[in-house]
Amino acid sequence: YTTLFRSWNNNGLWTRNIINNTFTPWGEFLTTRAANANTITNANDATENGKIYYCLHGQTANLPYLDDGIIQVFSMNNGKGNETVCFQMWYSWNNDVVCYRKCIFGTWSLWKRIATV
């Protein structure tokens, strides 16, 4: 069972599930805010399912290339700090580059570039 909540004052979409008759905490599902509203300083901290983060070259650690970009997160668990398996897609802001990597129980794989034309 999943509940969705649409916030009218910040344009957010929030979701939570019910497991064993107990609701999980609310988590942001989708955002229509500007890309740079979720700027981070370390790509390893981008682990919450469904979140999109803006990364600045020179200010965000653990990026695959020397470029600004967007990280999109897919995680097994939605709670921050409770992730067991996490996938990240990184999209270059200025070049035709897309990369991905995964984290299993806190250990990150190397970034792999997806073939682009």
C-alpha cells in the first residue's frame, strides 16, 4: 500500500508505504524544483531513492569526470542511511557523457561510462 502527497507550496511529491500495518517515513518522490536546488558536495552521499542532485565540478567529490552534472539515484530502500543497494546515474551538464555505478552495503564500484554517440 502506497500513499502519495502533493505539496502545493513547494511543488514536491511525497510518498510512503505501509509495511506490517506501519507507515514508513515520508520520502520525496519527484521534484519539479530547479536542478541546482539539491546541490551536494560528495557524490557518495547521494543515496536516497528517487532523488536528483546537482553536482559542481571542483565542489562535488567522487564524480566520474571533471564537469558539472546531475546524479539520479535508484535505491533498494528509501530511508537515508538504510540503503543496502544503490545505483547512481550521472549525466554530464556540458558534454555527451553518461556514467553509472553501484554501492552495495557502503562499498562503491568504479564509475562506468555508458556508450554515447
